[in-house]
Amino acid sequence: MMISAKWELVFFIGMLACLMSCSNDDDSNDSSNGGTDDPIEDPVPNESLPDLTFLSQTDIPGNSLDLWGFTKNGEEHVVITGTQNTAIVNIEDPSDPEEVSIISSAGFDVKVWENYLYIAEGGHLEGDPPSTIYNISNLESPVLVGTFPAVHNIFIDDFGYLYVSGYHPNSSITGSEGLNMSIYDLNNTPETPELIWTAPGQPSVPVHDMAVINNTLYAFDIELHKVDIYDVTDRKAPVLLGTYQFTDESNVHSGWPSTSEQYLYVCLEEAAGDEDIIILNISDPTDISISGAIHDTAFTVHNLYVIGNLAYTSFYRAGLRVYDITNPTDPILYYEFDTNNATSTTGAFGVYPFSESGYISVSDVEFGLYVFKAE
């Protein structure tokens, strides 16, 4: 995000703090075990899972928001957006990360494609500053080479397609009547993304975030409280496969599928219902059902990603939480690290677990970059 009215982060953080402190009390659970008096034993995590170790914490100028990782010149990096700027950090030595450059563009979400950095400024309104594109061939001197509409969240798939969500009608785009969730092709013109598809018939700003795995698009609709699943084999003509409509006012924020793509972990930001994470059985997209949930009465989840049998979450004031999903419908808390001593107003905002070297990076709004190792 560029500096604008919506960047009153104090208000944003205050709202989150209020929502977190007012989370619902946990309902009492029936602990009976088939009618016997024996208590149910705590589940045992999968012993084959990797060990996780905290390696370092690095201060980042300003308040940090989302982050993403990439490898360049054979070395691991993360890029972190924030209220003041966007930072590129070399984590090749994860115990001593090195700040490579600071980009003056404030931002909200960020992704990398080849030699380009795409920074979503987080906008919601017509006239907000545009999102930005930087050439990072030289990491020490990123060059602004283009812009795209002010959007809230973005995703770039493995085939070079940019997915955007969360913005109002943009008069600078011919034919735009609210490009709420759209797809751009980066392959031929990465500095001027080519608009190839916009979801039809949606009200303004319904989709909050997206994830694209192989040829499946998962769209998380925070205003209409639903998840849509698309086949995007043809990026110019996605086909809606199925929808799961939540019956309460759940803030359907984001999510990620299991490795088998038979289950979908849906993060309900601010825990509007009784659960923080809902597990959907999506084996038949035309008949989606709930298979499980994760609930915490003290804290609330933000984002989640899955690698193998582990689900990595940025859990706001609880910090980093990693769940064993060997049984995909019955997650076990496997590892947690409080990035802020549960005293900050926001906490862990983003998590990136896809490092080639097994590093897990976490952005904490108040305390910057944390790096962990899975081995």
C-alpha cells in the first residue's frame, strides 16, 4: 500500500486487538470414550516429521506485513512488505540474515516471478495508488518498471499467471466493471501484465485471497462467506467446479489444500464462528462437506500453507504454529513459537515455508523477520 487514509495502521491494529480480545469462549467438550470411564489419550505426532528450530530474528524498518521467498543467484531470499517500505533480505545464512535493499513502495501482499517483484498495495478504493512491479535483476538496486491496479491480495502460479483480488471498478482499465478476481498473463509482458479473465457476476470486492495449485484455483470470499473452486486448465476460461457456502458470518480469509488436494484448510480470520480453521472435504467439489476444525479461544489465525504432513500457520499474537496433519481431519499442534510474547497488538502476519533449503520465514508486524529451520 502507498501512504493513504487506509494506512492508519494504528486503527487497523486497534481493531485487531479488540477482535482478538473478544474471541468466543470455548464450548465444553464431551470427553467420553465410547461409554467407558477411560479418558481419551492425547494423539502422538508423526515421529517421521522434521524437527523445527528457531534460528534468528531481524528488525525490519516500519511495521511488517506479508512476505514471500525466492532463490536468486543460488541464494535464498525473502521479501517483506510493510507500512513504510518493502525489504529484500538475504537468508542464505539464516542465523544472520542480511538486508539487501529497501524499496520505497509500501505494500500489503507480495509475490515473485522470475526477475520481477509484484507488490500489491492493498487498495480497496478507486483512485488508490497502484500496485507496483520491480525488476530485481540487481537485488541491490530494484527498478520500478510498471504498475497494475490497486489490489488487496495477489497470487502467481507456477505457469506465470498473476491472480488479483479485492478491488473496486478501475476506470483506467477499458471495460472494467469491478475486476474483483482477475487473471493476468505475465509470460510475454511481465512489466505490463495482460488481463485475460475476470470473474463474472460478482459484487464489488467479494474475494479476499486466492491459492492456485496445479490447475485448481481456490477463491476465498470474505464478504459472501464462501469458498469457490475453479478448474483453470484454460486460464482464459476458468470453470467453476463447486462452492462451499458457510451458514454463519465467517470471515473466509484464506486457505490451502492438503498435498493430496482432497482437503482444504480454510482460515477464518478474527474467528467469527467457533473455529479458527475449518477443514473441508473437497474430494467431490460438487458436494463439499466439513471434516474437522481447529479452534483457539485466546488467539486467531491469519494464513496457512501446507507442505507434506505439516500445516504452517501465522497465528497473529500466538506467533508461528505448525500442525501435524498426518491425519488430515484431526490436526495435532506440533510446534509453536511466540514471536511477540503475546503482548503485541497484532503479531505474526505472514509465513513462508517453501524455501528450497527448508527455512521457514515469519513476518511479525511489530518484530520483523523470524527464520526457522525444518530438518
